[in-house]
Amino acid sequence: MIPVGGAAFAAIFCESSLHGMYTVLFVTLLQSFRKSRRNQAKISWMATTIQSITILMYILSTAHLILALQIDYTAFAINRNADSVFNRLGGYPTSLAQLGIEFTNCVLADSILIWRVWVLWNCRWIVVVFPICLVLASATSSYGFVYQVSKINSTSAEFSDVFNPQAENWSLVFGSCILVTNLLCTGLIASRIWWQNRQLQITLGRRMASRRYQAIFFAILESGAIYSAAWIILIVLELIGSNAVFTVVDSVAQITGIVPALIVVLISRSVNGLQTTYTAPSYPMFRHRQTATTNQFTTTEPVAQETPIHLVAGNSLTGDIEEQK
């Protein structure tokens, strides 16, 4: 088994590298926020809230890294016995703060994901009721896990105590809720985009429609797959009781913020490259009839409601919900 000190050293290396990547994405994201504010005469309260949450997530991820550096400095430089420090994980407030910060970030990331689902599905609450329940369950179980870890503070404690039945149950419930939430929401978003693309293929032609939505579709799927894969690995390591869970937990602290930012940056660049300024019908609202002379489809009813493409594309975190009302 990997020594806990070695797992901690690998954790700080991976987290530092990922935070550097996150910083680059965050700077790009801030530029996107500035452009959206400059191009829009009025910014809705929801857009401002989502921007604030995005900034808060980066601050929390940075705080997590700072706390990790502090406890690693204590373990390797001051005490010169990393195993003894990390075995008493619950005896250090910085360790508990790290876990609390990371789990709060996970809840914020899932909240943004659910918001995207809600917007794309025309603000239908029935669609997001189950994901919201999953987020509430994950938040409750995560802080329950932190409470169990806080009990691992005796001098005879070992890092393997985090795999005791009580702590493991809380962590498995939390990880499972996070995983199901991301798989479900990613599926809802991807299926909605696919359906919109299908409607555009009917009205505008296959070539034009597919070019607009292909970048969005694959960016959502690939980013969701990255985050889900990280949690699957974490759950497996938890089940087998490996110390490598230390490394993955700290890495997930940064991946949680990277994935939402990566979606926005990738889609923004792709959509801007195509110079897309169209809107997509949010559900089948076109009724068609075939003319006898031209053998072409013509629209017999107007579009009742539309979902702006920028809500999922470059300004997916800053889109104005009121634009679709």
C-alpha cells in the first residue's frame, strides 16, 4: 500500500499543477465576463449571481491549495514525520477546513450544472427536482463525513481510520450523489442540445445546424466525463481502502472548478469561431407542411419560445434568463 506521506506528497504536486491550469482558465473566463458585460446593456441578477459563484469557486480552490501547502509544510518540514501528522487527520483544523471547502465547492459546481439544465429546459422545475434533492443529500452527507473525520484525532489514530464503516458510509453516499447528479445533468443537457440540433436540421439544413451545435455537444459530454471519471476513481479507491484516495481527493478539489470553466472557454471559442448569432428552438414548435409546387417545407406556426444559444455557449454562466421569457 502507498504510504500516507507519499500519497500526500503526490497530492500536493497534482493539486498545484491543476491549480495552475485552473488559473489560466479563470483568467480567460474573467475576460469572457467582461466582454459579456460590455456587450449587454443590462445584466440580470441571475447572471451576476452565477458570475459571483464562479469567482467564489476559484477563491475556495485557491484557499484549499494554501491549506494543503500549510499542512504539508507542517508534516514534512516542521514535524519531519508526515505519517504521524496525516494519521491524526482530524486533529488538525486545517485538514477539516480543506474538506469543508472542497465539499462546498462541489455543491456550488452542481448548483451551476442544475441551473444550466433548468435554463435549457425552459425553466421547468419538474426537470430539476431530483437533481436538487441529490445536491441536498450530497451536501448533508459531505458534512457528515467531515464530522466523522474530526473524530480521528487520537495519538494512536491511523489514516486508515477514514475507511471505518461510519465515515465510509457518509463518503460513499456523498460520492454517489455527486456522480449521479453529474451523469444525470450532463445527459439532460446533451439530450436537449441534440434535440435542438435535430429541430434546426429540419428547418435550416443538416450542415448549418450541426456546425453550430457540435462543439457545444461534445464539450458538455467530454467535460462531464472527466468529472464523472474522477469521482468513479475516488469511489473505487474508497471501497478498496487505498491511501491513494488522499491524492485523488485533493485533485478533485481543483477539477471541480476546472470543469465548469473549461466548458465555457471551449464552447465560447468554438462558437465565436463560427460567428454564430442564431437562436435555437427549445422544443418542437414548428409544424410543417409540404407544398405541391416547390416540394419544400414551410413553417405554418411561429416560434413560441426560444432558448438563446449563448446560454450554453460562451456566456453559459452569464446568460440572461429573462431573454428567453
